[in-house]
Amino acid sequence: MLKLCKLAELCRQRMAVKPPTERPEPISSRINSVSSQFSDGGQAVSPSARSSISSWSEEPAHSNMDISTGHMILSYMEDHLKNKDRLEKEWEALCAYQAEPNACTVGMKDGNAKKNRSTAVVAYDHSRITLKVENSQGNSDYINASPIMDHDPRNPAYIATQGPLPSTVADFWQMVWENGCVVIVMLTPLVESGVKQCYHYWPDEGSNLYHIYEVNLVSEHIWCDDFLVRSFYLKNMQTNETRTVTQFHFLTWLNQNVPETSRTLLDFRRKVNKCYRGRSCPIIVHCSDGSGRSGTYILVDMVLNKMAKGAKEIDIAATLEHLRDQRPGMVQTKDQFEFALTAVAEEVNAILKALPQ
């Protein structure tokens, strides 16, 4: 117990930052009724009366975590917080890691290169989402998106992708439809310091048509200053089939950076997973280029999911290499890697404290 208290204090010291300056109003001050799947949390409120994150935080979900593995993770994190040289060496080893195979020839073809937000992050040939050409607006199967496998090599747990460009919005919604996705995790603001990070790929109100996919905004709910939730009806205009898609939008995680506290992201993750529970389709995760913030989120979620299922051994560095085998650049900075370690440790600490003594 002493070790847990010590770790918690170390984590607080490591992640502490100066109080944030006054934040701008969220993207939208209009709030519609929240869908029933979020009725456990709270009520829609005006922007001037938004609740703090502590008002919305949830307890960790039920877990079958192996207690000895949990303590091992805490000891590992405590050691890395104390010994920065060890963390530096581990990060250097990760930076030297080379995925094989790593060809990106399809994404760099003339017709496809313009669909990439960054030439540094292009889907591998062997690990990319393919669209049905007959349904594609541009008569192409290419989108800069990568299936991310966990334990099942046949069914991806996630799709990591870039934030849509104006020319790829229809491709994005086609990918959502064809992969049966119902949850989107968006980890970037639309604009940072005047630089566009992602195109506004959904309607502010009513509906928009993107090629053969009609997207209707059903509700928008601000949970706190850091994130909000939108619900859409997605309709295939060729078949008249519809589906509900929920977007979780984290607003305050800037490019090449980390959130102010791991607690906020962990609460965000719990809400994502509560909505997703019982599904088998991949979760779409995107930031701007679909690697740094997206990779960090997926790393945290994948490790915690393994632990929740009772895994006896967890190798976080090896898990990151596994992600980089599937998409280049996953987790871009040492700070993001350290943040992932801290977030995992804080959630494990919370789970252990919730277990019967």
C-alpha cells in the first residue's frame, strides 16, 4: 500500500502543470439532448455552467486484472519516474526500431499522394484499409488508414487514420460504413495556432451528404472543458440503411504534446469504452496525421484492455513496436511514451484500490 501511495504522489508530481489560462469557448455552444446511452453521466448544460471533470468522472470498469501483474506495472512505472536514464534508453531503442515490411508504395502513387495529410505518415502497403472501388467517389480503394490488430489477427481492434482532408471526407465516411464502425475517437482540435489539423467532416446542424453517405447530427453534448460527444445517423443513400455513429472529441490535446493530466484522458477512455462495450467492430481513432496522439491513445487502451482480461505479462515497449509494425510513427515523442506509461499506471492504481481488500 505504501508503494501505491508513493506512486500516486510521484504521478501527481510528474504530470503537474501550471493552472491553465482561460480556455476559449468549445467548438459549439449549442447542445442538444444527449442520447440515452449516456444517461448515466449528467444533464446537458449551458457553456457558462459547464461542470468540471471531477463531476463527470467514472470509476474504472469491472476488471479481471491479475493483481501481481498490476503491482509489476506500478513498480515498473515508479522505477521509470525515478530513473530518467532508463526511460531515455528505452525510448532510444524504440526510435531505432524498424518495421518490416515497411513499403508505402500504394499511398505514394500520384493519384493517392494528394490524399495524405503528411508524407511522413502513410499507410503501409501490407497494413492499410481498402475501400470498395465501386462505391468510391474517386474510383480508388486508397485511404490513409491502417487496421490495428490486437489479439485477433483477422479482426482489427482499431482503425488509425489521419484527420480527413476536404477531398477525403467521403472516403472517411465510406470507411466508417464499410467497416461497420459505430465509434469515432477524435483527438485533435480542428485548428491549432492557425494551422488546420482536420477538416470539419460532420454537419454543425441538420445533415450533409458526402457522396452516397448522408450524415445527420442527432445530438451534441459537452461533458467538460476537455471533451464532448456527438451522435450521428449515418445513412447509405444507395441501400437506405442507417446506423448510429458516436464521435468522442477530445479538444485540448495539441499536436506533439500530451494532455495536462492523465486523469482527463482516462475518464474520456472510460466513456468511449462504455459506449463501445459489447461491440466487435473496430474503433476509429484519429488525430491530425493518425500517429502521435492516435498511437498514444491506442497504446494506453490496448495495454489496459490486455490487463483487464487477466494477462499475466505486459511489455509496453513491445506493444508499441507491435503498433509500429502496423502504422508508421505511432507515438511520436518521448513525452507521449512517458504519458502512456503514467496513464496506464494511474488506471492500474485506481483498479487496485477499487478491489476488495
